[in-house]
Amino acid sequence: MPQEKIAILVDSCSDVPAAVLEAADMALMPMNVIFRDRAYEDRVTITPAEFYRRQATERATTASPTGKHIMEALERIQASGYTHVISVCISAELSGTYQETQLLAADTDLTVHVVNTRSVGIGSGFAAIYAAALRSAGKSFQEIVDEVERVTAQTKVFFYVPSLKYLQAGGRIGKVAGMAGTLLNVKPIISCDAEGIYYPIAKVRGEKRTITKLLALVNDAIGDAKRVNVAVCDGVNPELRASVLEKLKAAHPNVLEWYAGDVSPALGVHTGPGLIGVGVQVLD
């Protein structure tokens, strides 16, 4: 059997920390972030810091990576000598990237498996990070596919969103719509359901109580897992991210790997500033 050379392709909304992305030599499919002046490539021609600065005074929208960009990424992968690709995408219920990548991959000579993570942010990114670890361990393409799909089904993500107005404005409200017009100062914690649709897993009044509830949800997700990884990401809220990370590390000293990063501009369009996201990847 010819030797498999496996590439990892991930969309920018999966929020793989930059250092991890670079170390694993992952290929990136950037979402499009559109301000009035032009369209930007998420994490390529606009950084999270620049995006959130502009979002304070300008409205932005998003679009999935163009077919041209996805095809170019696949062509670069093939030209580099790869034969197989694990492609990781955020929930197909939240973006067309999954379907578009599947369609375009069929027109290449590559063997491609596209993972519909049914999640978003680092909840999705964990699939790419795990695929890279399995590749480094010498696992075959099919072994990686099977294991990533298994673990992705038991990966959870939780988002503290200070305001619902960005989700409402962007039309990505999912099952959170029923919270519109709720009592003042109610802070939702949002997750993705089994189909990959946003829903409010908790509604708490005030930020302090909301963070306490967020930590409790993470604790429940970890449960008595023997092997688990945890990540905390933020949308220009580094102090709160550091506080949440510190509390989680103190409560869960047996976590295998800790990750920290920022929330992509394309996600920030729909969540706004101040977001704290926590991903929990249960291996077994």
C-alpha cells in the first residue's frame, strides 16, 4: 500500500490557537469578514485585535470561504505531496463550509474526509488538534477518521455571551431566539446541541454568577473522565479569560492539555466583544 501523507485543513472559525496551527502545519480555510470598505480573510488579512477595534463603531457580516479559496487550499495541499486530508469544519447548521468542502474535494485526486463537528470555535478546533496528535503518533488515515469522529461526538463547548444583540443582528440566533426581550442583565451561556445548533444551556443574572455557572457546566462535562483536554478562548476579554483558566486549572489538575486563544473575527461578528468560550474534549 502506498504511504499515506496526511494533511489537516481547518476553517478559521474553529479557533485553533495560532501556535498550534503553525506547529502542526495545518492549512487554513479563512471565512470572509465583510466591513463596508471591503471583505477580509479571517485571521489572514484581519486580526482579532483589529476586528474587535472596528466592531466598536462599524457593523460587519460574514460569508463562508469562497469555493476558489477552498479549492486553492486543496490544490496547495496536493502540490505539497499530500495524499489524504482531514478537513475540520464548524457545524453544518451554522455554515456552508462543510458542504462546500465536500463538493470541491470530490473534484480532486486527494482522499478527503470532512468532519462536521456540529460545534463551533474551539469546540470544533479540538477535532483538528486531535487529528494532528494522532498523525504524529503514526496512526493511519482511517484510524484518525474513526477516532476523531468518536471523540468529536463527546466534545462540548460553552460560551458566555455578554449580549445577544450580535447573534440577533447576524441571524445566527438558532434556538436562542426565545431569549430575546428577557429580563435586564440576564447573561446567557450558549452551547451547541446534538445537531450543531446554538441553544441557551443556562440563563443567569449578572456576570459573576454566570461565570460560576460556566465553571459548573465545565465541571459536569469533565465528570469522571480519565483523559480530557480543555481550552479557554476570549473575544477581547483577556483578564476574564485568565481568571477562568486559573480557576479551571485549580479545580482540574489532571487535565492532559490546556489551551488558550482568541475568538476569530468571523465568530466575533455574531457574538460581539467580551465573549468567553470553553471547550471540553473528553478522550475517554
